[in-house]
Amino acid sequence: MSEDNLAQTDNQAQTETSSTGNQDLSTGSEASASGWKSSLSSDLASSSLLQKFDDTPEGLNQAFTSHANLEQLLGHEKVPIPKGDDDTEGWNRFSKAMGIPDKAESYGLPDPNIPETMSGITLDKQKFSEIAHAHKLTPAQAKGLWEVYNEMSLNSYNQHLEKSEQQFDETISKLRGEWGDAYDTNVELGQAVINKFASDEESSDYITEVLGRDVRGIKFLTKIGEQFAENKISDFSMKRFSLAPEEAQAEIDKMTRDLEGPYMNVSNKFTQAEHQAAIDRVNHLRASINRARG
């Protein structure tokens, strides 16, 4: 074989060897990329942790992404979850980590903003704070719930006032339709009864508010007022069988001091039966006083 032929043969062999080597490297690289679990220890490769990732380049990327996310999560402050309602130490740690105050007063809730037109409504901030603390609300949660509670309470109270005013307007319309021009006079009669017998201005306002907003109440007061206006009150009488101790003693004193009365019967104007009835009355009153005073 000539030297040229030998050179050509060597070059061809080198080319085939180089080509084969490159092919082996390529195959090895592909095998390494597609079978990354084979490079791990057997116990790690077969662990349940890695079973959810495919033995592919995509699976390898997912495994690294999962690990990165876990490291990021572990970087945050960790708060152990209490084991149960009776885990006092666990709840103390949890409350401290969540910023829950040690005392209900420490929530520092703002005073309710109640308009002057709703001065009759009261919201117990202290009681609300105690409830929020008992349920382990954070300060932000307690404040937010307190604001909602305030708004709901004021809206409810406002709706109640509006409904009350509507009912009062309906009452006036009904009575005006029934009484006509006599409406104002009848209302004045009813108010006169309240003013006469109410013990003070506050009581007068209360009775007016209660009875003066209902058709039945207004008619009741007007009826009494008519009796006073027509001097018919004297026609009304009722026997009182029970008296307070002071009232009973006053009646005893009156009967025993009245020499012309049936109890004393000094002048003998009354029959024996009337005299005995008076004695029985005094004895009954004295017995009632003794029972009342024990």
C-alpha cells in the first residue's frame, strides 16, 4: 500500500473516531439531562418527595422551583398553631405573634360618632372590646368590626325613628279624619290630663310620648279630659277595699275622733248595727296595718 493510501486510511479512521466520540458525548449529555434522578442516591431518588417530579429536564426545573419556594417560605417568622382550646401556652404564643393585646382596653377603639339627632342611642365600647378580646381578634379586626357595628346600629336606630314618625303621621291622619275640626280641641283635653296628673315635666313628656303616639292612647286621654271639662268626675266612685298603712291609720284616726260618727256614737244617732259595723271597720284597718308591717 502506498504512503498516500496509508495517509488517506489514517485520516478516515481519525474522522470516524472523532465522529463516534462526539456521538457518544452527545448521547451521554442527553442521557444525563433526561435521567437526572440516576445521579442521586437510591434512597433520595426513590423518596416520595421526588416522586412527584418527572425524570426529565422539565421535572428537574420543577424540583428546583419547589425548593426555592420552600426556602422563601421558611424565611418568614413561624407561628405554631395551638393544639386545641385548652392549649393555653400555644394560644399565648399565637396571640403575641398576631399582635392581640393582653387586655381588652388595649384595643384603643375610637368613641362612636353618634349624631345629636340620635342622642338616645348608646354603644358600649368596653363591652365590645371584651367580646373582641375573648374571641382573640387582632387590633385591625376589632377596629374594622367596631366600625361596622357602629354603622349598623346607627342605621337601625335611624330606621326606627323614621318608622315611628311615619306611624305618628298615620295616627294624626286617622284621628283628623274621624274628629274633623274637633281634633285640636280633643288633643288639648288629653294633654291637659297629662299635665294635671304627671308628677313632673319628665313624667309628662314620657306619658305624652307613650300614649300620645297611639290612637287608643289619645282617645283614652281625651275621654278623661271630657269628663273633667263637663264636671262629670264626681259621678265616678269606687269602693277601696285595700289601703296603704298610712291611709288606713288616717281613716282610723278620723273615725275614732269623730264623736258624732258611728264608731263613737256619743249621741246615739246610729243603730247598734251601724255602730258595730264601724267598730268592725276599725278593727279590720288595724289588722291590715299589722299585716303590712309584719
